[in-house]
Amino acid sequence: MSTESDWRTRFFTVWIGQQLSLVGTAAAQFALVFWLAKTTGSATVLAAATMAARIPNILLGPFAGALVDRWNRRAVMLVSDAFIALVSLWLAYVFWAGAMQPWHVYVAMIARALGEAFHGPAMHASTTLMVPEKHYTRIGGLNQTILGMLNLAGPLLGALLISLMPLHGVMLVDGATAALAIVPLLFIAIPQPARDLVRVLKASSFLANAREGLRLVLNWPGMLIMLALASTMKIVLMPAFSLAPLLVLEHFGGGAAEVSFFEAACGAGMLVGGLILGAWGGFRKKIHTNVFGIIGIGVGSIVIGLSPSSMFALALAGIFLIGTMIAMTDGPFAAIQQAVVPVEKQGRVFGLLRSLFALTTPIGLAIAGPVADVVGVGLWFLAGGCLFLAGGIASFFIRPLMRIEDHKFVDEGTPETVQVVAGD
């Protein structure tokens, strides 16, 4: 583990490069979706592109995480970043050549998501080894701040770039920002799990490693309960955000501007929530901050569901609160995983959890679309909010969940005390 005196410089040099790359990716993503919508005018095509971006994480998450545990994590991040940059350069060439077709976007979405399926667990696990445990929640808050900023600034930057340059230029900008993520990794050492632990891991197949990731989660009672609660809540409420434009248009009688205000308010809330969490660090027990966020999401959703058609400002306040509380929920949840899961097992566990949570979106959309057509999006927000509120309050009385941070992993043949080597 990095010492208190030197971890900030090394970690934030890598972290800043990664975040700058995300800015270019967000702008390029907006440009691709804009081009797809303008070219096809088809909601089905847009929905298919969204699904294409999620398929790799759903299918490959557990296996990618197992490979991350076996491989050098800095190398995984370098190759993933370089692969995503090459996809952007390929798109730049296709746009420049005037040969762009919708199927190219599908291929690009799948390829980007494939790179992220490996990059995400590698970066998450590397953070554990570079940052002192007492700062995990603060770093989670900073990540949520960046996510909020991307939700706010990504579309604006994408629109600005489209107005200033051709689309192949936008893709080149994305490729250039990817270089900002790659360069620090060439010079900054990323701590790795001790080599003897990795040798033990490689003694069995990566499929066996992936199965072990599932076993680790199944033997963690608090995480199982958290997964059940979080998955149910995500299936019920998260699709409401995809349907929110209908709520703004039909219930509040708004237009494009009001839809953008609604989405921006959520991003602003995530930014504010991430800043608060980054400065505060959360309650001493991370699970308390997480549950507090769940309750807050429920309150914000209920406010939206009960907002009269004449009080759009009240709905904006509700979605701002939701964004703030999402940061309070997701930041501590990531910190719990980092603090409890042994570093040599984190790729498998993180990859599996990413896969399970990604699966909730298509399930939720399949249910929410037809139901919301009948009962309305507002009632869907209200029902989801009540579920979040009830689930959050009930969580305080579920002993295994409240003790989720006290779990100890004991693996046959593996030392309980995890060793870490300083470099790679």
C-alpha cells in the first residue's frame, strides 16, 4: 500500500489522465448518438446502440475480472486505453472517407465497451492498492463528481465540437484525450498483488477463477442482501430515467429545453454530491452513508412522482436530490468493495458485480416500457421512490447488511494477510 506521504502524487497523476480521457469519450459518444439520430431518425436504432454498449459488460464482466486478477493491472489499463483510442481513430477514418454507416456505430459501441469491461475492474482494483483505506470513500466521491460533470459537460462539449469541426475531427479529439490516459501509465508504477499469490491463482484455469468470484460473493451474506436490494431497486427505478423525457413532455408540457434541464439537474446533483462526499468522507461506517443515499433517492423520486403538472421546478428539485444521493450511494458502495475484498480477488468480484448491475437495465426497460405506457411515468417514479424509501429504512434492521464491512475472506491455501509489491 502506498504511504501517506507519496500516494497522492502517483495516484492523481494516473487518475487525472483517466478523467481527461473520459471527457473526450463523453463528447465523442454524444457526437455518435447525434449522428445516428440525425441519420436514421429511428428510436429502435438508438435503443439497439444502447444495448450494444452494454452487452460486453453483461456477458464478459466475470471473465474479464478473472483475467485482470491474473494479469498485470497496469498493462491491462494500457492495452484497454490504447484499444479504445484505436477505435476512435478507426471512426475518424470512416467519417473522413465518407463511408460511415449505422452498423459502424454498433461495432464501435461494442468495441469501446469491450475495452471498458477490462479497464474498469483494473482501475478499480489498482485504486485499492494506491490509496490508503481511509480515503476510499473520498475517492469514490471524486469519481461521482466527475461522472456528474460528464453528464453536464459531455453533451455541451460534444455539441460545441460538432459546430467547430467535422465529425472525424471529433473522433480525433477523443483519440488525443486517450493519449492523456496512456502517457502517465508509462511512467507511474502501479502496485500489484504479491507474485506468490498470483502464481497460486494462475495454477488453476481462468474459468475456475471466474467461478471463484461467484463463490466469494455467494459466501458474503451482506453483499448478497445488498445485491438483492440494489438489483430490485435498479430494475424498478433506473428505467424511469430513460423514460423521463416522456414525463417532461407529456405531464409537464415541456419541450427540448425542459428535457435538457431535467437531465442537467441530475448531473449537477451528482457533481454536488460527489464534492460533498469527497470533502466529508461519509459516516464512519460506509454502509450508513450508502443507506442514507438510498433513502434520499427514494425521497427525490417520490417528489417527482407527486409533482403537479404546473410545478416543473419541484420535479427539478427532486431529480437534483436524486443525483446528489446517487453519489452518496455509489461512492461508499465502491469503497466497501475495496476495503473488504482481498486485492488479489478484486478483479473477479468487481467484474461480476459490474455484470450483474449492467443486466438490470435491459430487464428494467423491458418491464418499465409497457407498464409506464399504461400507468404513466409519474406513477412509475412514485412506486420506485416508495420502494427505495422502504428498502433504505428496512436496511437498518438487517444485521448482515449492517455488518457488510466486517466480513473476512478466508481462502484455503491463501494467506489471510495480503501482501503487495510496490511496483510491477
